[in-house]
Amino acid sequence: LDVDKDGMLTVEELCKLAEYGTTTDLESMLTAGVIYAADKDNNGWITVAEMKDILTVMAPPEDKDQVDEMVKMLMSMLAEDSSSKARIDVVIDFLTKGPGESDPKDKYKMMFRMCDINKDGKVSKKEFKKFMHIDDDDKPMNKAVLAMMMEEADKDGDGTLNYEEFCAFMDKK
């Protein structure tokens, strides 16, 4: 929070924190403070390393060994693109309010980002299979279920799911 590192909070620095909560929501304010403090270069973006710092501070002792995995998951959900950076306000909203509370489509956007592993803007059959936790290719039933799901979701027949097709499929679930 102390952007100018003078050991004191200016009115502007304090107001920046106040944007994300009131004293009645102390947990959210503290979370926002941790996130702002992690933004070492004050550029308004959270990098993978900064996210790791945030989660290391916030994770309970018994979950510290899972921080790297949590970072990977959160960055796949929150990063704007393949840049591996997330806007600080998006991180604060997610960690204080949870996924998609403001707009139900936000949840689908995060899910689509997680599913689109190669970040090409489309979900391949392989990516969809991984997202839906269909593991064993050798079982005919799994292949049939995956083929049915893809056929139902892939409206334009190109073999991949775009964002609109993904959302429409998830709405049906």
C-alpha cells in the first residue's frame, strides 16, 4: 500500500484500498492490501511470481505445498491472455468476491480460459476432454460420451468450441 515507501500512508494510498471495502469488511480490505503490496512494480498487473507471493501469504500452513498448483490454476482463469499477467482489480474481485458474482457470464469466461490451454481462443476436443475430466481413451463409453458432448456443443462443426458455443453448452448443463 505504501507506494512511495516512506513508511506512511498518504490519503491517495489509503483511498486506493478503500475502493475495495469498508472497515465492516475487514477481511476483504486486508486481502486487497496483500494484493496491492504484492504488485512490486506498481503497474496494476499481477504476475505469476506476484500471485505466488499473494497465495503464500494467504494460504493456511497445511496448504502451502499446493501454492504452485493454485497459482497455475488462478493465472489460467484470470490472466488476460497468454501473457501470464492479470489485472490487479480482477485479482482483488476474484479473491474477495469469488468467481462470477457480478455477472454469471464471468464464470464461463474463467472456465473457458482454463479450458483453452493453448490460448488460441478455441477449445479443442483434447482440451475439452481434459476439462471434463474424461480420462481413459481406451473405454468406448468415454469416447462416445466425449463425441456426443462435442457434437452437441460444436454448432459450426469446425471441431472446436468457440466462446459462444462453450457458454451455450454450459448453460444447458
